[in-house]
Amino acid sequence: MTDIKTLDSRIVYQNKWMTVREDKIQRQSGAEGIYGVVEKPDCAAILAIDNGCIHLVQQFRYSIKQRCWEIPQGAWEANPDADHLDLAKGELQEETGLLADKMTYLGSQFIAYGFLNQTCHIYLATQLHSAPQQLRDIEEEDLISQSFTITEFEAMIINGELKDSVTIAAYGLAKLKQAI
């Protein structure tokens, strides 16, 4: 038996990026309640590192009203069942204009499993070379790409300039696996 039983489920909001579901639940104690779940397709996050530099992207994040640095990452809502390696390669080129001769799969992580069912597949991209940047949506029209030395990047994390949890977790995973 699961810890929480779903008694009923209904979609309360949906657009091309996400579905928000509200479930009526029952806990093991018999107590009932509701649980909100955001459903999104799996995404890929790419640590693009070459010659002692990491490639980051920056764009305006409406929810926090700030421009933020992060590693290239994203999902293909129009193709939610895409192979995550293809997704990672595509996101890397779309957002940075880079191709990688070597893509190393580091693993998967949940982004915010307290309310979100999305899995993030993390790749290390190396042996990089330029290709045409192919921003796919108007949502990315303000996106810029820039490389930073690893020392600069780590300082951005330490001083709080870089706050994206996916970026920090992916980098930590790569360091712990001694991939970088």
C-alpha cells in the first residue's frame, strides 16, 4: 500500500508547458486532504565545459522578475517522449550555438518533487564547437549565452549571484562523480 491513496483527481489548469492537477487524497491515518501536482515533461540540463570554461545562459525569469544565469536546460513540450540525449543536444545548440563531440550522462534528479513530477536528466558536454544558435520560441528571445572560467562560475555560486538549483545540483553531481 502506498502512504497516500488518491481518491479523486482533476485538472485545474493546463497550457502547452504544464498541467496542474488537484488530487483528493487519503493518508494512512484515514485523514483526507488535497494535494496539488504540477506535471511537466522530463527536461535536460547540460554542463557545457571545455578549456576550463563553462557556458551559461541568461534570460529574464518572469516568476521572480530577474535575469538569471544558469546552465542550458529545457524540455520539448511538443515532443515530451523525446530521447533525453537528443533533448540535451538540442537544448545545447538552441541556447548556446554549441555542439558537443562528447556527451556524458551523469544521472537524473527531481527538481522540486514536493509539487512537481518533472525529472531532469543531466549531461556533461565536452569537446565543444560552434554551430548556429537556434532559439526556438519567443520565450527565449532575450536569452544570451556567455562562457565563464570555472573559478568565476564557482564564485558566482558562493556569492549568491547564481541561484538556480538545477545548475548548482548538476555541478555538484559532476564534481562528486569526478567528471570535471
